[in-house]
Amino acid sequence: MITSNRPSSLAKEFAEVIGWAQASKESLAWYKSIKDGRSRDADKWDNKFMEAGKIYIFNYTPKTADVLSFYDKHPMVLSLGVSQTMGLEGPLDLGINLNFIPPKERIQFLDMIYKFNYFHIEREIRGPYANEPWRQRKLTNITPALVGRYLKDRGYPFAVRSYYRGRRKNVVVMNYSEWYKLVFLESQVLIGTTIEQLRFLYFQHNKKMLK
């Protein structure tokens, strides 16, 4: 029986029922169904700017791919809205690529966002747009300064990324009610690095903080 819509509570219940390994497999299959347009847990977003507090999945090739040390071809981004910085191809979407955050810390991060936007998210999950993610309202209690400080303090400031709207392909927006499934996913196409190397950056930061 589901007792809370908090992402960590739902993820725990999901894993307890079928086990973590099977939860990872099912979440990956679910993720692929979203990218293929076969799931109602996400809606197409086309080429609009991303709205703050919503999570988007899309294909992406950076304009500066040849000079970036690493990037993700299939980002899973919690939007922070439109960046105040203007790029070479116009305004940029700003967000956090959740693929760059270890699963344990990812769920803590999503819980933090849920906590600060509890009443808003609950209204959307239970309201008339419960099954229409594209119509669910954006979050208002989320700022680049707050989130950036949180990420920096925990060792993964590199998760904050900018995206050109015109370079995104096959964009879908996630339903708030399905955030917990994102805990079990790992990026499928990282360029210039690996999940293990990103984890190393995170653990090196924490070692310094403990000294």
C-alpha cells in the first residue's frame, strides 16, 4: 500500500516488491518506452522552452561537443527554467542532468525538491491533469541559486548544464507521479567519460570535505 508520494518512499516500495535489480530492469524498459512514445507517463514537449521544476528526457548534441570534456547524449533534466546567459544560438535552457548524480544522492535531491514543493506537486498528481504531464503546472519554489548551492555542497556541481532549445530532439516531459522510477536509471550514452569516472569526481569531493 502506497503511503506517500515522496520519491524515496515510492522507490523503496517499488524495490521491496520486486527487488532492486528487477526494478532497474523494469525502469530501463519503462524509460525506453517513454523515448519511443509508448508510455503515458510522459508527454511530447516539442521545441518549447522547458518549465522550471519539471523533468525532461531528450536526445542532445551540444554545439561545443568537440571541446567539452564530457557530455550526455540522452539527458534526463530537472529544469531550472531559461538561463539568464545568452548563448551563441540564442537563449539557453538551464537544468540539472540527473544522470550525473549517483542514485542514492539523486533520490535525496528529488526528495528535497518534493519537500519544498509538496502542496504544488500533490495538487498536480491528484488534480485534473494527473495523466497529462504537459499540462501540469511548473514549480515555483525552485531557483538556480538554491539548487546550485545544494549540488556544489554535495560534490556534483557539474550536473548543472545548459541546453540550446534547437538542439534538443524527441523531448518528453515526465509526470510528477513517476519521478521515483528515475532513481534506478543510469545514462546509456555518455561521451568523454563514464558513470564510474563521474562517481570518482563525487567521492573525491566528499573525501576533501571530510578532512
